[in-house]
Amino acid sequence: MNLQSFRTSLEQKKGQKTEIESNIKQSKLLIREKQRDLRRHEQAREIIREVGLKTQQQLEFHISEITSLAMEAVFDNPYKLIVEFVQRRNKTECDLFFERFGNQIDPISSSGGGAVDVAAFALRIASWSMQSPKSRNTIVLDEPFKHLRGKSENERVLQMIKEISLKLGIQIIMIGDEKVSKDTILSIADKVFETEIKQGKTLIKEIND
């Protein structure tokens, strides 16, 4: 190799070195930038986790409190509703249990249908109350307490509905199954209508005190 060729090769190597050094510098800058992004993402994820946890805790309290109060208003020996948020298959799911005397039971298989009816009604009210913005404040129910037994319990549930309607400003339209006297219904409900079918036609009549 003559001197000129050597100089040419040396200049090429110098150029490659400069390019490599520049690439290394850019890579270090990129790494530092990605590390900052990673720290920001980790901080944001932790904030989201904390907010999610606090939201779940508030939901647990709100749902459990409203439902448990409804159960206490109807039953002498009420269940308490327990709400638990759990992670399954990378998803957050909500488990509901009844609790009495420290024992947790499955509401559907291990409790009376009347308790489930009251809990289902309370959950619906709790869900509506947490909406933002809220939907129209009218709820239509078709025999929501058909499994509830006992004259006293059915009278209490009507009074509970009345109080919820007044406190939350909800209009509740309910088809009842007449487990309590007509006088009791008239004393609690704002308006009462009777329906009957005559000659294939449905007749509706308002009942007054």
C-alpha cells in the first residue's frame, strides 16, 4: 500500500469513528429520554392505581352502605352486603356476598329470595345515584319484591321505597302483587291504580282514599 492509499484509508477510518461517536452520543440521549419516559409512565401508572383503589373503596362503601341500610329497613335480622373488587384474567370484577354473624354466604344459593329482591332494588338505586350526569329520575319496577314474604316486611319495603323516593327525588312506578292491604298501599303511595281486563280490553282506574 502506497502512502496516498494509506492516507485515504486513514481518513475513511476517521470518518467512520466520528460517525460511530455521533451515533453513540445520540443513542445515549435517546436512552436517557426513554428512561425519563419510563419513570413518567411508572409514576402515572401508580397514580392511576391509587385513584382506582380509592374509587373501588368508595364504590364498596357506597354500594354496601345503601344496600345494607335497605336490608335493615325491611328485616328484623338483616344480612349485610359485602362488596369485594378482585382481579381475574387481567380484569377487575366485583363479588357480592351476604354477611350475618361474621359468616359470608352466596346471596343466590344460600339466602331467601326476599333478601335478594331487596338487595337487587337497593343496588339499582345505588347505581342510579352514582351516575354523572344522572339519567331520567324515573324507575319502573315490575313486582320487584315478589319473593318477599311476611306482611310486616312488605309494609316496611313500601315505606322504604317512599323514603328513598322523597330523599333522592326519584319517581318510582311499581306494579305490586298486593301482599299488603289496599289501605296500607293507599296510605304510603302517592297514587294507586287498579287494572283489570274486560272483554279483551285493559281498564285502568285510579283508586282514591
